[in-house]
Amino acid sequence: VIDLAIGQFTTADGIKINENAQVIGAHDEPIPGLYAGGSDAGGLQGDTYDVGICPGSQQGWSCFCGRTAAKNAAEYISTL
């Protein structure tokens, strides 16, 4: 007997970001005005994310990063 289940597998360790969701450049400095979140932003799961082990955690990370990136991008734009 073989059990089958629906699942997905996605990478989740993309662009390096800081606590403000700013993209970190080649010299470990934030790139002004550039933000990333969700699966495009690395750091939560290592180099892979398996929904069978941590279901829902990527969605939570995406919501957190997206909100953080939007908030900080809006603050950045208001200073221009």
C-alpha cells in the first residue's frame, strides 16, 4: 500500500534582507528603496520549505515580510 498526499515544495531562501525587509547588497549594506518579502526573501526556512513539515509557515512569513516591506517602503518614499 502506498499513501499519496497533496503537497508542494518551494524554495524559500532567496534575496538576503534585514529586519526592515530591505534587500542587502554585495557589501552587506541595505540597498536604498529596494525591499523584498515572501519566498523572494530568505532566512526563515534555510534553503528549502516542505509544506509537509511546516504547513502554513511560508504564508505567515509572506504576510509578515510583505507588511514590513510595504510599511518601510512607504516611509522611505515619504522622505523623497
